[in-house]
Amino acid sequence: MTDILDSGAFIALEGDDRRMWRRFKVALQAESPPKTHGGVVAQVWRGGTGRQARLAVALQAVEVVPLDAELGRSAGVLIAGSGHTDAIDAALVALADHGDQIITSDPSDLSILAAASNRRIDVVPV
């Protein structure tokens, strides 16, 4: 099982949410490190100076997958199958495998996409 992090998870880490930091540290001890994709990084990264120091630390420990043509196509298929329109969210779900969990501040939208993926993906609110 891998934790897949959306922008809300990173915003919680940046805001020093203790519960999210505990969850993050447990995920780091797991067999598979937490993942996200480059589009999510674009949603949260603003230069890393000052208040983003915690975010910079978290990103160093996360596997950031490129939002390339293959992931983009998979996301497009999820958009077509779900009626959802957010490509960043769809790519996050496309990145997840059976048994993974997505940590999110937007569980309703991601649950729709997860259902369209035909994979067992747990959507966990931040």
C-alpha cells in the first residue's frame, strides 16, 4: 500500500498539521514511500522560501512522478469515465494502484474518480 498525496495533504504538512505529519512519518516507514505527481507540486510550490520550509522537507521524501503522456492519457480516460473535469485529480487517481490510499482535502471528487478507475483505492480525508 502506498500513500498518494494531493495538494491538501501537502498544505496540511506545510501548515504543521500534527495529525498529517504523524501519518506522513508512518508512510515513510512503509515499504513504498508516499507518491504524488508534478502537477500536484505545481499546485502547492511557491518558491520554497520562508513559510514553505516544511513543504520542502516533505517533498524531499516523496516520490514525485512526472505527469507525462502515459499518465496524462490514463487521467483522460478517468475523466471520460467519471464526468469529472479536473486533470490534476484524475492523474492522481491514475497514479494509484489497487490497495493504495489517496490522502486528500477533497474526498468527494477523488472518490468519484477512484470509483471510475475500477480499482480498490481508499480515499482518506486530511
